[in-house]
Amino acid sequence: MSELHGPALVVTRAGGSDVLAVEDRTAPSPGPGEVVVEVAAVGVNFIDVYQREGVYPMETPYVLGNEGAGTVAAVGEGLEDFVEGDRVAWAMSVGSAARYAVRDASTLVPVPDGVDLETAAAVMLQGMTAHYLTTSTFPVGHGTTALVHAAAGGVGQLLVQMVRARGGVVVATAGGPEKCATAERLGAQHVIDYRAVDDLAAAVREVAPQGVDVAYDGVGRDTFDASLASLRPRGMLALFGAASGQVPPFDLQRLNGAGSVFVTRPSLGHYLASRDELEWRAGEVLAAVADGSLQVAVGGRYALADAARAYDDLEGRRTQGKLLLTL
């Protein structure tokens, strides 16, 4: 293999977006079971922020990015599942934000015809997150009432669509008229502008008097109390992220007082426990994109040199949909 090299987004030390640097890096030759991918686009995600800040400790320096899509440029010895030229996508595989990335073939899935590489990069991590939340963490069925926070965000938009597709009722929260309109357009039956209410849980109970069956909360500190107070007896709060900050420790007796409710802190990695599970989740998500039943909104595209601004926009909740780094 001729030497492949190009720009990579490097975390130089733990900290804010100012610790990011673009460096030229050479891709190593793929070993057995590995491929080199020429990356087309990389997803911008909060897990990148948690790793960069040291909430999820990482040894620095390292190449940022956990999700992407591209074209196979080289294949390791003995590997038969992929060949040069295949279009592939992945998630939960750090080191993605580079022109050439070495990936373990077991983490890759084929991108179907009819799905472009940018869209594939945009939907893998957040799409499979919405998938596991609605099929496994709290399986949504006909009549399930689900509270979806940040419903105009990347995961939020997909959650609204998946809950509706499974026959559920969506109570969506979003900030401002434009984001509320997005949630409504995607099918949310009830939309609450959290900026316009003093008591978010009370606003939820105005449309769901018995409480919601499940609260899908990726916001964290700012919404946790309202999510808990919005549950029906024996309902579940699925806290899958912390866009507003981590939730402080709390008294477990509150779960009893709220109606013997459940709280879980799931993450995608634990819901990709096998190759079969990866293929199931990714396959259903990408098939839904291909047939048009799942809409994926890209809210912004940024060059690697503008990555700090991309993450600042993500953390500042200034965007709708998915943000991408393009190479």
C-alpha cells in the first residue's frame, strides 16, 4: 500500500474546544481484520465533548471523533467482508476525524444504495441511539406516551419519528418557536416551548395528566427534575446524555415518592453488545433512511479547521439537527 496521509483533528490535552488542533498524520497499514477508510464526513457528538473534557478519560494526544462514513481505501490481510471501494459507516469508534482512518472491520456496516455518505455519517450514532432507546431501553408500543426533550436536536428529531412510527404519543420540548415547529412537523402531537413556561413538569401534565410512560432525556441537569416529575407511577426516565451538564447525585428515595419510578443511564456501547446487534440496529436505521421513512436533518457542515466552532455550536445548543465535519 502506498503511504496515505492527510489532516486529522487532534485533542492535544483535556479541556475545552481550544485544545483542538489539525495535524497531518500518516495512516498505518491495516492489520488483520482492519481496513483503512478514506473518510467523507464525521459526526459531531456529545460523547466527543465528554472525552475531550476528560469526563470520559482519554490518553492524549488522540484523534477525535466516534462516528463517520467513507470509502474503503485498503484492506488488511485475509479480510473478505470488505473490498476497496466499498462504502461503509461506523459509530462508537474513536479516531474518526481524519482523512484516513484505520477501522476494525467488525465496527463497519455497508452503506446501502440511495444513502449518501454524509447522511450515513449523520445518522449512525444518533440513529442507533434513538433505536435502542425506543426498542430496548423502553420499548415503545401503540399508545405509549413519551416525553422527548430537545426534540429539534439530532437525537430528538429521530426519537420523535421513531416513537411515532411505533404507535406512540410524543410530548416534545424545544427552545423557541422555530425548534417547536420542527418537532411538530416531524409528528410530535404535543409541543412545549420550555422557554415559555415556568414549570416544565406542570406543562407536561397539562397534556398528559396521568404522567408519561417514559422520558427520553439527553439534556441532563436542566431537565432531570422535570423529567422525574413528569412520569406516571412505574414510569422510566432514560437519561442518555447531559447536554446541559451532568446530573448531581440525588436521594434514591425520590424514586419512591415519584411513584416507584425507574431511572437508567444507558449508553450506545452497551446496546451494541454483538455484531448481530450492530447489524440489526444499523440495518434498520439505514433502511429507514433509504426508503424515506426516517428523515435526517444536517444542521451544519464544518471543515476540520472550524471544528472548535462546531463543538461550541453543539454545546451552546445553537443548532437543529446533526452537525458534521467534512473532509
